[in-house]
Amino acid sequence: MAHGFIDIHSVPRSLSIHVQWAIQKMIEDSVSPFNWQAQPLINNHLRVAFQWEHSSSIGAQLVSQMAAWKDIRFEVTEHSDSGNLRWMHTPDFGTVVTVIDRAGNTLVNEQQILAALEGSAGNFKLLQASLRRALAQPWDDELEPFRHAASGDNVVWLRKIS
């Protein structure tokens, strides 16, 4: 048995019903109806979050289906006997998958750390960038304002201008 969460942070209103149908078909209609809400950060976009449960690990299939649409931001977590995974997708970065612990912390393995060390050739900035990527930090950074918008917090967009 597998279970997890789907957080669709933003999807164009015109695609929302198609995304809903695709997810419901994969999860065999165990999630309905969707409680779509306006995404306050992007006009004409919606958001929704819910738990899912399925007899097998289908997280990767859900992600593959949703990532095929343009202008969608989402996270999928899956907890199963074979492990715990989190996928994040943004239009700017595409999709990344990380192994997580039960609390949702991203786990970085020995090979990822060695690759970051070797790839940086002693350059601290390169090492920092490699480790941030291994932790999926660019995806987290882009999705964080959408997570706060979903909780009703006031969101202020800050942009670095140089």
C-alpha cells in the first residue's frame, strides 16, 4: 500500500478539470471532489491539496502525468514499503525527485556529496551550489511563496536586482 500528498500550487483554471480527471483516473476516483481554490499569486490560476492512497506506488506516474502540462507547479509525496519520495515540479526548473525521511526532510546520499565535492574542485561557491541542488533547494525556493499563499499568509515577492 502507498499513500501520500498532492499539492498543486498553481494550475491555469482552464487545465484544472483535465488535471483533476487524470488524477482521479489514476487513483481510481478515491479522491473526489477536488476543492479548488484561487491561487492569489497568479491571476486565473487555482490550487488544491489532498491526500491519496493506492494499492501500489504510483507517485512517479502521477508526476509524469501532471508534468506534461505547461505552467503547473506541484509537489507529490509518496510513502510506501519501498521508501519515501518527494517530487517537485515548476515551469522554470522541471521535475526533481528526492528521497525523504518520514518527517519530510530531504536525504542526501554519499554519492551526491562526493559528486559535489569533486565537481567543486575546492571552490566553495561551486560546492554550495552543488549541495543546494542535491537538496532540491532551487525548487523549494520557487515553491515556498506558493506554500505560504495556500496557508493564507500574506506573501511578499522579493526580487534581487543587480
